[in-house]
Amino acid sequence: MSSEMLSKSEVKYEQNEMEGSQEKLALKDEDSKDFYKVNEAYNEKGFPLLSRPMIPLLLTCSVVYFVSTNTGFDGSLMSSIYTQQDYLDKFNLSINSSTSTGLVFSIYNVAQICAAFFCPLIDFWGRKKLILIGCWGTVLGAIITAFAQNKETLIAGRFVLSFFTTLANTSASLYVTEIANTYNRSVVAGCYNTLWYIGSVLAAFTSYGANVNLGGTELAFRLPLGIQAVFPGLVGIFGFFIPESPRWLVGVGREKEAEEMIAKYHCNGDFSHPLLEHEMVQINESFRGNKLAQSLKILDLRPIFQNNNAYRSILVILMAFFGQFSGNNVCSYYLPTMLRNIGMTTVSTNVLMNAFYSLISWFSSIAGSFAHQKVGRRKMFMFSTLAASACLTGLAVATARYQATSAFAASTTAIVFIYLFGVMFSFAFTPMQPIYPAEISSNVLRSRSMIVLNITAGCAQFINQFAAPAAMENIKYWFYVFYVFWDIFECIIIYFFFVETKGKSLEEIDAIFEARNPRKVSVGDYSDEDGPKINWLYMRSVGQYVSRRKSGMN
């Protein structure tokens, strides 16, 4: 938050309530200016991404990034092995049966929704520990599915795999959001979800290679199912060496460890660096009078729907739904059909075209994580939804033309628009799907907000799985037309309600939700009445900042 915005409030700070006193601490102008100077340097300049102070942080995040590969790996893997007759015969499945095959797929979404209710354990045991538990549970699920001898065991294994993948994925997204410094958070945290596409590409080529070289044997499908354990296994090993989130450490009263983490990973090991004080005072103030729940209170969901937290929860629901229900499900489903329509019928060609779709989407999502740092979340989301709407318009027209004439050019044009849609959607939404909900949730209730996120996402995926194929079969290209207008509706909702988080620490975002209209405040449009509310965190932070410097605490 800029000093221009802060200047609307009087720089006074009344505190020392820690010991029950009402001592007044009047700040000198130079004290407040010093804090604001550090705040501006921290939020608007920061350390360059590849500078020496950032290397320990980037190495830590590179380990956690691999958690994201498992979701993409599973989706691509199951789609690939479902074309293998050996797999279908072994588990007595039919590619045309909506009951047996549907259950094997849908159990993944059921487990995701069940796991959502265990997300508060992230507060109880910590982000790091839940990442490790989730990854080793995912390994167990992969082993069960790889060695399954009947359909029931296969379904049970997929439930275990999805349950623990959800816990690991949720913990990892909170972790990278909380340990990233403000200036580079869009890139450092945003790159996490982009590795979904890497998992998808690897699964496609693994399944294809196994089918080509081991076709006719059970290894053709068991080997890819077993390889699914590799990435979570690596995270389960190297994850023991990563630090815990400083915000969780402060939330459970382990401030000294939090300072050590911030000094090492944000300040190049310098305990006298002003950024260390800056971060610690803001994190401490965000937990003033609160601690992370360490009892059955972690299961109390009422706080996330009370007062200003209700606004946050609505945004979490919207982001989860928009991320799964913007037309992306339709494009990914229809791509194999369109490839067959223009004569690309071989398995190798389909694998390569699907891999290319994932690769260009991956590159687009990485570029998007950097663009989020420069442009901001709101503008990126609005651009993406409008661009997606335009792509779906072209897809609907081309598909209608193809269905009327069977023209090769119409089918080719449709594929072009499918690829363009993948680029436009992944550019804004893929980096921020799990990160934006974590940003707008408070430090105290962040893990409980993930219950809402995972339930909404699971329900949206469940609807996609069963509704999209039927809709495309019955109303055909009109289903695309529906999404054309739906994406425009999303853009309108984003403009009027989504809060901008670019260039703001998680604690500053927390303060923004104290305003009557958080969206307006987040873009710098706020009233004098809102000024003192928004600046209250900063006034308290300035006071603690000066107190720490006077007491010699570093």
C-alpha cells in the first residue's frame, strides 16, 4: 500500500494492550516515513527473482511444485488407459458403460470432496507436515491401483489417491503463497499450478510408450499407474528439508523460528535486514488476539461465513467455480473427437496433439504468472474471460459449419480455436486457481477457507464429467454458445466484486477486507471513512516496528 494512500489517515498509534495497559505511543514523522519506505521497497521493488537472496526460496518451492503434477498426471493417465482393451478386460469395464466406467472416474471427485473436510488439519499439524502426509498417502494410493486385481480394489485405490492428493495439493498451494515474498508472489506462487500440464504431458507419453512396447500385457496399464507414485514420492523425501511457513509458525506461537525462516529465505541470512522487521510486525499484527486453532475449533466453519469473511468465502466459491466451469472442460473433451474428424485417427497422432495442447498451455500459464505480477489479478481475469468468450464464439461458428458441411477447413478452424482457448484460459486462470483463494483468505482462517474451495471445485468437476458429454451430444455447438455468454457474465462479476491482490502482502489484503467495499479499496478508490479502517493495520505495524527497533530486537 502506497504512502499516498496512507497519508489519508493520521499517523498516530495507540497501543500496548499486550499487558493490559493503554499507553499511547505517538510516532514521529521520521519513524513512520522509515516504515513506509521499507514497505514500498518490499512491496513494489523487492529482490529480483533470480538474485542471490531468492535462490533458497526458489529451491524450496521447486520441491513443492511437483505436488501439482499429480492432478494433471491422473487426468491424462485415466483418459489414456481407458482406450486399452487389456485394462478394460482386466477390471470388467466397458468404454460405453456410464455406470462402471463413470464410478472409476467420479470416485476421484468424491474423495476430493471428502478430503476437503480434513483441510483444517493443515492448521493443526502445519503446512509442511500435511504436504508430506499427503504425498506419502498419494504413493500408497498409486501402489494400490497399480497392483489392483479387481474393480473394487481399483476404485478403493483411486479414492485413497485422490484423498491424499487433495490434502497435499491444498497444503502446497497455501505453503507457496505464505512463504513467497510480496513482490515475487505472483511468479513464485503462481508457477506452482502450472506444473499440472507437465504431469499431463508425462502421463500421456508414459501411457503411449507402455501401450506401444508392452501392449497385450497387464504391464501396459500397471506401469503408468505405478509411475504415478514417482513425483509425490520425491516430494515425500525432499520435503523433509524444506522450512515451515512463517505465518503458521507465528500463528502457533513460534515467532523465533519464523524470524529465522524469513531471515534465511527472504533476507539472505541477514537478521538485521529491515525487511525482516517489516514482515514480522505485519504477520504478528494479523494474529493480534488470535492464534491458529489447535483443538476441535479447527472444525468450526462458522467464522468463514461471518462478517467480512463472508465476502472472502463468496470470492473463493466464485474462483473455484470459474476455474472449472469456463468452457475449459468442453474444449479438453472435444479435442480427440475433432482430431478424428479431420483424419487424425492414429493413437500416436492423438497423443502428440494432446501433448502439444498441454505444452502450449503450460508456456502460456508461465507467461501469465509473470504478467500477473505486472498487470494484476483483476485485469488478467477479465482479459482471459473475454478472450475465452471470443474463442468459444469462433469454435461455435466453426463447429456449426462443420456439422452442416463436413468441411475440412471448418474442422481445422475449430481445432485452432480450441488451442487458442487453451492459451487464453491458462494465461490468467491456471497460475491463480489455487493461489488467489489463498491470498484473499485471512491468516487465521485460510485452511478452513480451503474446505469451501475444494468442495466447490469437486462439485464443478463432477457436474462437468456427467453434464458436458450429454450436453454436447444433445445440443451440440449450442453448448459452446452457452459458455460464450457465461464467460461474459464471469467478466462482469470479476469487475464488480473481485479484489486486487497485486503488490500487497497477505496482511495488507487482510486489512482491505475491513472496508465497506473491498473491491474499490483494492484498486485505490476508497472514501475517507474507509481510510482509518484500512490504515489501522499499518498504524499498529508502524508502532510495533518502532518498538522493536528501540528495544534492539532483530
